[in-house]
Amino acid sequence: MPRPIRASIDLEALRHNYLLARSKAGSAKAFAVIKANAYGHGLQRAIQALGPVADGFALLDIAEAAQLRAAGLTQPIALLEGFFEPADLPEIERLCLIPTIHGDAQLAMLERTRLAGPLDVLLKINTGMNRLGFTADSFPAALARLRALPAVRSITLMSHFARADDEAGIAPQLARFKAIAGGLDLPVSLANSAALLRFPEATAQIVRPGIMLYGGSPMPDIASAEQLGLRAVMTLNSEIIGVQDITPGERVGYGGSFEAATPMRVGVVACGYADGYPRHAPTGTPILVGGRRTRTLGRVSMDMLACDLTHLPEAGVGSPVTLWGDGLAADEVAAAAGTISYELFCALAPRVPVQVRGG
């Protein structure tokens, strides 16, 4: 019998979440962000779910873009970090990809590379996140250089919001973007998941929903995924594989970080950090056993974690466990562990078997 841990990916939920994002976009196109192996959900699964419905896609890797084209997808595909060397450009041209231009080095590569036909490009403006993009001072020259290139057919302006998910919002960055590019008659792409849901003024011509597609709230401190109408796409399940009865003063797990104050029943779950569960998740992180809520105890091990069964007398070896997903929001588990749902999804280990539903 195989180890009982398994992940379930619900393709119908993924489609539902994308269509919800697109409904919020008005007349704008919604490019599904499927970078990082579709946020850990599997690129081919994302292709299966979203290929028939998505307006376009956004990712990082040319090889992943090639998989979309090999699957027969003809929609626009944006490369969010663009290209890294001149040798990338012929493949970008062959696959009809839309690279992001975010620095002088890329401009120089484009200027000295001869291509058979023109490219559509994204020109990134740094409006305050200070990762990639041209500043107010460097943007005019970058735009002029792109416009002078026969290899460039169309230019879409883009930026990325740093605080669309919190109380600061997007106003400072949006104002900076308008000051830099407001007078230009060019299409624009600004909104990520949080901006799409909170700030309709940022919708523009192309939106780029990411985490919301996978059932995570882009602003969990403001609204839960359920409140936003999102469905869990990934559910991580396992089982209880052992039970210990302990007395007051006994400790649980490596380092003995949890000490029992009363008699307790401790369940041992076949899931650990080698499966992608966060090692830093503390005692009290929520978990479902037999559909009922309880908490983790002590330190997460490589292959196991402990949970409290004291108030669940019916639970024992073989009882089903939900680590996150259907019935237990990944955002809540992530918050308890001091991280975000993105990390939980992306950390799912290759050794965890995956079952696909709703294909």
C-alpha cells in the first residue's frame, strides 16, 4: 500500500476562478499567470483547465511557453521577465511570445539581434516597487529606442503594484504611472489579482490574475477566498498513521517544543516538510481530522507531524486528514505558519502523488 498522502487538483475550480477573474476585468483581456509550474499545480494541468477559456497567459520560462504552443494554444503568451541573452530572441519570435523589456541590457540585445519579423513587447515601468523596470528618468529614452526598432511591432506599457493587498493600496504607484505615461496612446497592463479585485481603475487593457486562479486570496487580511467567491484548487490530504496517549509533562516531537498540560491523545499524520508542509508551522496550526478541526502539536518532522486528538475520540489510525484545501483554506494555514498560500502551493513536493478532478 502506498503512503497515504496525496494532493488533489480540481480543474473545474481553476476554471471557475479564472472566469471569476475575467468577469471582474470588464472589457480587458485576462492573462492567466501560470509561472512557477502554475503555482505548483502543474503546467499541463493548467493548460488542460485554462486552454479553452483564457484570453492569454503569462509565465517566465521559454521552455514552458513552448509547452503551451505544443499543446496547440494560440493565445498571446507574455514572458514576465523577458529574455536573458540574445540567443533567446529567435525562439521568442518562433513561438510568437511577448517579452517584457525592463532594462537597458535587454534593449541592447534587441538592437543588435536581427529577426525575421517584428515582436510585440511589454515595456515595464518602475513605479515604486524597485525590482524591474525603467524609472521616470530612463523611460523616455527606452521608449524612443523601442520605437526606432523595426523588430518591434507593438508596445504595451506595464507596471506591478507592491501594495495592492494592504491598506496603502495602489494610489501612489498609479499616480506615478500616469505621470510617466499618461499622455501616451499605448495599451496598458497593471492589475494583479489584488488590484483586479479592489481597484477597478487599474483594469486598463490587460489584467494579470495569479494567486486568485488557484483559490488563494490575494488579500487574506481583507477578504477570505470564500468571501471573494474563489474555490480551492489544491487539497492536500493524508491519514493518521499512529496514536499516542501522553500524560501531563510529556513532550511531543523533536526538541520537545510542545509539553502536555493535561492527558492527551496525539495523532501522527503522514505528512512532513519533505512533502511540502512548512517546517516552521507552529503548534496550533489548523488541521482537519475526519472533517473536524483540530491543531498541530510540536515541530514538523521530515515525514510526519503530530496533531491533537484529545477532543476527537472517534479519530484513530486511518482517519482522513486535510492539511489545506477543501474545507480548510490554505491562506489560514499559511498565516498560522507565518507565510503565504503561494509558498504552500509552490512547495508541494514531487514525491506527493497528485489526483486530478474535473478534467
